[in-house]
Amino acid sequence: MFMRPTFRLVRDGTKIEFMRGRYMGLIVSAILSAASVILFFYPGLNEGIDFSGGIVMEVRTPGPADFARIRSSLISENIPEQGVQRFGDESEVLIRLGQQPTEGAVQQTVDRVRTALEKSIPGVKLLRTDAVGASVSAELFRNGLYALGISLAMIMVYIWFRFEWQFAVGAVVTLVLDITKAIGFLAITRIEFDLVMVAAILTILGYSTNDKVVVYDRVRENLRKYKTMPLRELIDLSINETLNRTLGTSMTVFLASLPLALFGGQSISGFAWVMLFGIIVGTSSSIFIAAPILLFLGEHRLRREGAQAAPAKLGATTRP
Amino acid sequence: MMYFTPLKTAVILGLCLLGAILCIPNLFPAPATWLPWRQVHLGLDLRGGSYLLLEVDMKSVTRERLESMVDGIRQALRPGAIFYQQLEAQPDQKRILLRLRDATKLDAAQAVIRPLISPEGPTNTPEFQMTSSPDGTIVLTLSQVALNARALGAVQQSIEIVRRRIDETGVVDPQITQQGDSRIVVQLPGVSDPNRVKELLGKTAHMTFQLVDEQANPNGGGLPPPGDEFLPMQDNPAEKIAVRKRVDVDGGDLTDARAATNQQTGQWVVTFAFNSLGARRFGDVTRANVNHRFAIVLDGKVISAPVIREPITGGRGEISGNFNATTATDLSVLLRAGALPAPLTVVEERSVGPELGADSIRAGAISLAVGFLLVIGFMATFYGLFGWFANVCLLVNLVLMLGIMSLLQATLTLPGMAGILLTLGMAVDANILINERIREEQRLGRPPLSALEHGFTRAYNTIFDSNATAFLAHVMLFVFGSGPVKGFAVTITVGIATSLFTAWMLTRLLVSRWYAARRPQLLPV
């Protein structure tokens, strides 16, 4: 254990022809992403109060929670009781109230719930109160979109400068497909979509890009090394050569996220599940989406400089 | 590539040691005050506390400025007998409209108004733009520059007042910072019920002393006579009192206010003291109006309107008005801290009780420990000795991350803990790339030293590109994220930087030392 590796994930020198599945990969990915976009509109995301505005209060009662009592105490204050639900263990209750007409009303409602609970259930403890006004929630959402959009743009420019534009387009298209699937996953699982989820999606973005860059880097290197090899073979070779690394890194990130999903507690486990999903999607998309796109875009352009005059010139003129 | 001068070795190990030293302040409190004792702060979601986002009501800043200008104009027009049909502040258009009764007096009116709007201070741009038309209308428009300057001033002044009010409540270590153009973030560690703070911040506490118009009938339902306003009583809003609009003495001239009990009646009162200007004005007004009623107005409500028995010249007085111990204390706090230039609204509130914070720390710590062990086990199983090199780097990485975060006095949040774990998972990526590359080079038939050389060099190109893109994404998250999410972005960005260091320097150092000591014929990768 302390000297030689005990196992290898993949044996050396594999020659799997990944590019044979290029249409399959793209079609499956396109279908999943299209389904995700539909899910995004119907039924839509389970928006947390960060983005929808409103109030969430987490309450711990001394004994097992008496829901009838909590509901009636809220009703006596004219507060809708549908928002009361169990959360965590049996003494914990989550009260969720929708957006209030004004910022001031949000504050008043928080106070009314607080006093109503303290009156009817002695010893009740407020674990957490989040109240977000409408103007702030719109702003938080906008900032989340900015972060996403600018990150994508910067990644695109970076890859374009370090590689070629075909690589940049391939990466960004793949990333967009990855993100839509993550959003579809959020819609299906009904995991609450809040600020932390934006962080999760950006982390998936970072991880997935990282993964693509490693494969691209090998393609770039092999393009210089094997001047006459057809691009399709060359991409297959590059994927095979980096396969152990691709799987190894996704395993370690997966292993690091798993405990968060299992023991991280309510607020972080949603984040971790989305991460786990994103790791699987991000890893497979490097092979089945990013690489085929590169193959389609680069078939007649990304060819060795100087070895064959005609395609190289063509490549040079189309390059920005 | 694989050779390190003794100096280089010393620098690398020195940096690792420095990281460890920087972590020390987190273990126990500062033994002496002169020591630089920088620690990682626990975020409010972990230690419990409240986060309030307040918005300064900019509309009322504009409105107030316009109204005080209207007052000034009214007084300036009176001596010249310039009469008007309409004089009105229009806050929505940010302007004042003046319509003269006699259009021939247009020039005279402008001459009177001009000194009022002449630029003051170094900016040299007039605060108002004056335009007139021959039909006798004058429009004064508040300039955007002046408005921005006033808004900035209002936010900064509000921050100061908010700080003073919160300091009075005895909250330890509150953080009050500006966010954007018109918002203030208040962070209150350890306060899981921010109600009292919210109450204190919910009042502008603008106090004025205005004379009562005893002839007017405020409860008859008619409009107030010119120069008067009908204000509700604090205790009984249905009852209204007619007071003169003119402010005789302003609460801004107060130097002190205390809650006390009146020795004769035993009731709670608030005693106050004026500065010399306030004291003189207060003396003048009370001397001229003995046996008349003087209203004490707070935020547009009359606290009380006692009859002036005798001139009050010492600059001291007391307010009585149905107080109990708490309300008297609160009012004295508000008056001492000063009035807010504009009302504040709470637009976001997040509070976490200490129990939930403790739960979160426990959950985070368990996840961190389990995740760390899983990654170490994985590397040991799949990369053997070279996996253990990676594991040493991983540990150093964790120490360096904590060290840098301590140095930055960064805030550790629950998402931040998740960030640390993810970083550890991704940090070994650099080592995996290196190991795979060395293995590949060896399979191509290179002797060990050459395989190491090529492996490291080639892997670094990839490591740099792949980390740069991830780095960009998280910097964006830091720029646009808020609260706990910012903490997440900080840990990941710091982690990417430290993992580049451990991969680039430490791994290579470890491998080169091991190689120099063993000189193996075959690398066990």
C-alpha cells in the first residue's frame, strides 16, 4: 500500500473509440437538456426565499412538535398556516410564508409569528429566521445570473486565447448543456433553489471546465505530436490517454462531496447532491459532448500547421 | 527541474511552516495584546447571530431637502411683499414650483431666491437650477450632482448613527458597513433575536420643538391654516394638535439625554441638555411664549405639548409623556445617538440561533473529517507511494488554507466549510495529473529521472490552464455573491492558490528528496 498502487481505475493503453458514440452522446445530451428546459418552466424550480422573497422560520419545540397548536396559533394571528411543515427531527418545524406586499409588512409578519409562537408554546426556540424583501430577492437573482454569465464569458475568452476558438466554443456549449441539466435536476428533486445553489452551479462550471481543459490540453499536445493522424483518431487517443486522470479526479471530488450530502445537514446537503450530479454530468460531457463538438468544428481546420499546406491555410484564415 | 538548491528547499519548507504558524492564533485567544493575533472568524450561520440589510429611504432625503428650501423661500419672499399663488415641493420631479401672483415681480423674486441657491463649499456647482417663464412661474430643479452628494452624505451619516445606537445596546463586535449606494449591512454576532435592535433602528428620531397654534381647531376636520400642520399625539393618534410648521429648536442641538424619574410625580421622564446655540434659542422662545403651549414632536408625532410656565434659560429640560422605564430609556438612547437623516427599512433579515450554529459546525466538521479520509484512502489505494506524497501535500494544503484565511481574517461559513472540502477533492487533481504523466513517460521507456522531469514539466501546463478557469469562475462568485456564498468563494479561491503551490513546489521537493535517497530503477507509479 505504501509503495505500488493497489489498483488502477483503467488499465494502461486502452483504445476505446469514444468518437463512435459522438452522435449518440450529443442526441442524449440534447434530449436531457431540452427536457430540463421544459422542467424549468413546468413545474419550475422550487425557489427559495433568496429569489422569491418571503419568510422562512425554523423552530424547535421542547417536545415533539404539536402541529395543531402551531397552526391554530398562527391562524389566530391571521397568518396562513399552509406553510407549516416538519423539518429534520420531530421537534423541528419549518414555517414558510410567501412574499409580503411591502418591506415593512415582512418585518411585521416576522414579529407576529414570533410572538404568536412564544405565547402558545412556552419554551419554543427560534433556530433561524430568514426574511427577504422583494427588491433584494430580485437583486440577488440578477447578481446570480451576472456571476454565471460573466464566468462563462471569461472561460470562453481564456480558452480561446490559450487554445483555439473551436475549443472555446466546444467548452462553452458543453457547459451550457451541463448547467441546464443541473437545473433540470433541481426541478425534479425539488431541492430548494437559493443562493447556495448558484454557488453549486458555478462550482460545477469550474469543475467541468477543468475537466475539459485537461482533455483539450492533450488534444493540443497530440496535434503537434502526430501531424498526420486524422482528428477523430487523435481525439480518441487523447481521451484514452487522459482517462485515468479524468476518472481519478472525478472520484476524489465525488468522495469529497459525498459526506456533505450525507452528514452536511439540511442547508448544505442540497448543495452537495447537486454537486454530485454535476460531477457525473461534467465528467461524462468532457468525453461525449465537448470532444465531439471539437471534432465537428475542427475537422478541416484544426490540422497541423505546415505539414499539409491547403488545410493549414484554411485554418489560418478562419481563425480569429 | 528535479534539483533544489538548499536555499530553495528552505524557502519552500519555510512557507509551509509559516502557514502552520499563521494557524496558531485560531487555537487559543491572544496571550498579549501587542501580538498580531489574526484569526478566522466564524460566520453568523455558524456562531449564531443576525444579519440585517437596511435601506436608506432616498426619496425622503430629496423630499426633506426640497421642503426646507420651500421654507427658506417662503421666508425670503415675505419681507419684499412678493405674493404667490403656489409654492410647492414636487419630490417626484425633484423640483420646487413657485407661481407668483404678479408676473411683474418675477425679477424681484429671482433676486431674492438667488442667494439661497448660490453654491456653498468647494463644489462650486449650484445645488438648484433656476428657470423662469414670463407668466410668473419659477422652477427650481435639484441637480443630480447635488442629489448624489446628499445621498452619499445621508448613507454615511446613517451608518454613524446606526453604529452609535447599536453600541448603546451593548452588542459585542457589531459590524456595520455600506453596501451599494443606499444600503447598510448590520451584522450582530450572538444576537439571535434582533427585535430590539430593529426597533431602535426603525425610528429616525428627529425631534423638534414647535409652538402650538391654540386658535386652530385640529379635530374639526378642516384643512390646517397656512403655516400650521395637524400632528397626531403619540399616545392617541386619533387626537390631533395644531402646531406651527416653523421649527423653533431642533433635536440636533441636543448634547445629552437621559432617562430619569421625576422627583415630584415619580413618573419616568427623559431629561435633556442643549448646546449653547440650542440653549439660547430655547431660552428666547420660552421667554417670548410664557403661558403658551410648546409641542415636543418626534418623527411627526407629538409626545407632549406642555404649557410654558416660565422661561427656561439653562438649556436643560425634561420631557414627560406616559413613559415607562423601557420607553424612556429607548428615547434617551435615540436622542443621544442623534437623528437619522432618512428613515431606514429592513429589506433582508437573517438570524440564526446558537443551537443551529452549533449543529452546523458539528455537521461541517464530520463531513470534513470523513471526506478528508476518503480522499486520502483513495490516493493511497490508487497511487501508492506517489499517492502518499499527494496526501502529505493535501494536509499541508489544508494548513496553508487556514493560515491564509487567518491572515486575511476571512469569515468561515457553512458553505465555506463545503468549499474547503471540495478544494481538497480538487487539489489532488494536480497530483493525479503529475502521477499519470510520470507513469506515461515511464511507459514510453524513459529512465526514472527523465520520466520525472518530463512528467512534472508537461503536467504543469495542464495544471495551470485547468486551475485558471476554475479560479475565474470563483472570483466572479465572490464579486456577485453575498453573505455565506462569498465565504464559499473565498475558501475555494484561496484553496486553488495553495494547491498550485503544493503541487508545483512541495510535491516536486518530496519526490526529488525521495529519488535522491533511493535511486530506484523503476518508479512505483
